[in-house]
Amino acid sequence: MSSKGVQVARVYRDLLKSVAKNIGKEDHKAHFTDFIKQEFRKNANSKDLDLIRQKMKLARDYTFLLSSVHHHMELLFSYNIAIDRAEEMKRVIGKSAASVGLRLPDVYQP
């Protein structure tokens, strides 16, 4: 595979990962990934290098936008002191525990 092919594959994979992480994998959101797959397949045999560069830049920019918007929303939620932070802290602690292979016990609630 040529270096251009490797770059396109990396951009494609990163974009699909970002969509799956930040938008979701549910069936009613599948049109996002379907559109991405369709666009990459449509331009797969293109010989126009300028078009390929433009499409790759657009895909990289969209990946960066999705990640940035997701991160921005997390920051906004973390700075908002008017909301109950207990659920957010449980989520953060759960992620920390999962990163080392542990799982938090379920807390009894009458």
C-alpha cells in the first residue's frame, strides 16, 4: 500500500472512531457512518490528487471538530456548579477504576 493509501486509511479510521465515540453507534445514528463510508468509497479510485487532499483535510477537520465539541461540552458540564455533581463524579471514578481493570460495586439504594 502506498504512503498516500496509508494516510487515507488512517484518516478514515480516525474519522469513524470519532463519530462512534462522540455521536454514537445506535441504529438511528447509523446514517453518519454510512455517509462517511459512501464518500470514501466514491473517491477511492479518484486520480485527482488535489481533490483527495481537499477531502482528507475536510475529514481531518471534521474529526477535530467532533472531538473539540465533545471536550467543550464536558468542560461546560464540569464547570457548572448548579447541577448535581454526584453523578459526574461517579462517572469519573468509574472511568478511573475501569482504566486499571476494576469495577465499582453497585450501591444499595432503598
